[in-house]
Amino acid sequence: MTQPGLKPFSFNTVGGIWLEWGAAARLGELLAGWFAARDLLIVTDKGLHNAGVLDPALQSLTASGFRVTVFDDVVADPPEAVLLDCVARARAADVDIVLGLGGGSSMDVAKLAAVLAGSDQPLAELYGIGKVRGARLPLVQIPTTAGTGSEVTNITILTTGETTKMGVVADQLYADRVVLDAELTTGLPPVHTAATGIDAMVHAIEAYTGAHKKNPLSDALAREALRLLSANLVEACRNGKDRAAREAMLLGATLAGQAFANSPVGAVHALAYPLGGRYHIPHGLSNALMLGPVLRFNMRAAAPLYAELAEPAGADTTGANSEEARAAAFCNRMTELMDASGAPRRLRDAGVAEDMLATMAADAMLQTRLLGNNPVEVTEADALALYREAF
């Protein structure tokens, strides 16, 4: 009898990835070989700019004939106003190429700045899936954290109100080039290294267990991402100058980003967003706080997949002769890694008030795109119970 073939799937990603320790110091040479454009906008934040992180890149770009405008007003959970200011700066300087350098927020703003700088489409029309019309300016992304994977995703999240966020999802948001220079991550403090690293692991896990778009390519990327991240997270937190650990973490985060860009995330992220919206808890930390409870909640459906991830995650499966035992070993391994990383482990430790849990559960229900991809249905009562478990 003929065996069934593969289920149809699509896989999309960025135009190219370049990994090199110290690449920022010869960025001008790299970009000059890839692009004809020379009027460049760098989108970043003041912390990186003031710390001198941009200096090697700026010197290299200028030496290679680039005319550089720096927009450094990006903040965490960027509001629409920050993006619109960035677009105005890009138009005023008549830039013809955009470079995002920083964490997920800077890279997210860079994506939409590259779209809007040469477009008359209003921002309000972009929200949703596939709403971007036309082309964008050339786009390069350089992450300075190993976590969000934003450098290889086609998603931007903006803060649209006091506690609300909206997303733009479009293939135009995939960068033309990504430069991975792990030397830029060596100054990241241990708590941020831990939170962003766990965020990347969440991306890999949720991509692998997604209900709808999981596919062989996203699976392969998720497994390799988890292998790199789990083996190097603790060392990167303990010794931030360790080149091998930093490069493995950065590559792992990028692979996880490619995985979840094609097989979207689920309930961990859905429950994390209200923590960012209500308490401005950094995205990576909010994911880390919710991972344990959601892993246990999803076990009833995801156990076979968790069992497959046990080995890549480095779980001790000695004597684990059943699927359930290997799945449990995987969950235990994730808990051990989070404990060893030094990241805060309870909502109360991150300043969350217990009387806000019900409000956040209601907020989480608005994340229908993410909840629909979770392997187990999540009700508002479930969300409240998960927050209570994490509290």
C-alpha cells in the first residue's frame, strides 16, 4: 500500500545570513558588497549608542562610503509614535537602506521603517496578516541579544495603547541580510542573557509543538536551536565573554526565530504579552515566567513531542523507557535550566500583583492568533489557573 506523502507546507526566511565574530567592525565592507545603496539609517536605542556599541560599525560604514543617519530613540515595547518618528527621520534624510541594530524592539521598528519610508500606506492599514502593499527599502538586521529571533521573522509588534499591542505580519518584513556578530552580545548582563536565552528556547519548543503549521524544516531548526541553547545557556550566563557559548546562543536564537516564523508560537507567548503590557516586564523574562506552567498544562497533548525534544535539550533520560517518562525528563530539564540561569522564577518576584491575575487572564484571551496554535485549548479559567501557578 502506498504510504501517505508529506502534508503541503511553505517555508520562508531572510535573504541571507552572515555569521562572523567581529563582523560589526567591517560592516561597511560587507554591506558595500551586498548593496548599491549608500544612504543608511541605523535604528537602535540610546543605551547601545551611548555605550559605544555602534562605534566600530559606524567607523567601518563611513570608511566604505556610507552616509549614516542614526535613530536611537527606540524603547522597549515600542509605541507607534516611536516608529512614526523613525519614519520621519528616514524620509528627511532620504535614506535608501535601513539597518536594525539592537534587541527585538530596534529590529521590529527597523522592519516597518523600511516599509513605510518609501510608502504612502498608513500604519493603521498594516496591522494583521499580509496587509503590506508593495516593496520596502533594503533591510539589514544585526541582533545584540540572543533571544527574540526578530532578525529572521516577518513580524513586528507595536504598543498601540496603554496596555494593548498589535502585530504586523508580512513577507516584506523578512530582511535581505542578517549579520550575526556574537561579540556584540558579550556585554549583556547575566539576567538579560538568561531571559533572552529562555525566550529563544520557548520559540523552539512552541514551534515544535504548534497545532497547525509545524513542518519538517521548522522541526529541524527547532531541534538544533534547542540543542545549542540548552547546552550553552548556563555557561553564557556565568561567563559572558565565552566566545563559543555566545556564538552558540546567537545561532540558536536565530534558528529558533526561523522555526517560529514558519510554525507560530502558542500559549506561553499569549500569556506573556499581558505581563509586558501591564507591567512592562521584558518579553524574554515574561516568557520565562510562564514556560513551566504551560509545559505542564500542554503535556496531555504534547507529551510525544516533548519526548522527542528530550535528547536535543540534554535531558537525563536514563531509565526513561516510555514516552511519558522522556516527556517528563524534558520538562524537568527545562526547569533545571531556568533555575540555573538565575532568571526570576515567580510572577511575584517580578512585581506582579495577585489581584491583577484575573485581569491578565482576560487580556490573554485577546491573543487568539497565538492561542489557536497551542496544542491544547486554553480557556480564560485555564489562563487564570496558569497565572496562579506561576505566581
